[in-house]
Amino acid sequence: MPLRYFEVDVPIHDTSRAQHGVHVFTGEATSATEALRIAHEVYDAALAAHTAGIAIPGKQAGGWGARGLRPGWALDWQAAKAGPWNNEL
């Protein structure tokens, strides 16, 4: 199956300041399900690197990455939505 570019939107919140937002991941995948899995994996790798005090990995295969990591913010992966990425430009 050919790869397409997907966007994964994950609601985030910081309860200490009552702030909310969305963390957006983009990259290539064969399906929305695969895109969600990959986004979660790159986030977990970035958080593990940060916790260990090492550099957060850059973009991975397919363009996936977790730049803009916000330690202390909780991601709601159950409410995450994945779909084809639409370039606004």
C-alpha cells in the first residue's frame, strides 16, 4: 500500500495552569491507525530521551518527530484523531 502523509492531533493539558492545547504530529503512513501508532512511538522516544537527559531524536523515517515536547503536559492519546494531512498552502 502506498504511503500518504497523515496528521495526528492529540489533545494536551497542563493541570497546574489549567491550560489546554493540541500537539500535532505529521508524517508518512499507510493508514490513520498506523499514523497514530507511529506518532505515539516517536512521542514516547522523545519523552524517554528527555527524561534520560539526552538529545531528543530528530525526524525519524517518514518525517515523524516530536519537536516541541512539553514536559509536564499530559497527552490524551485516547482522544487523538488521525487523518490525511491537508496542506493549507
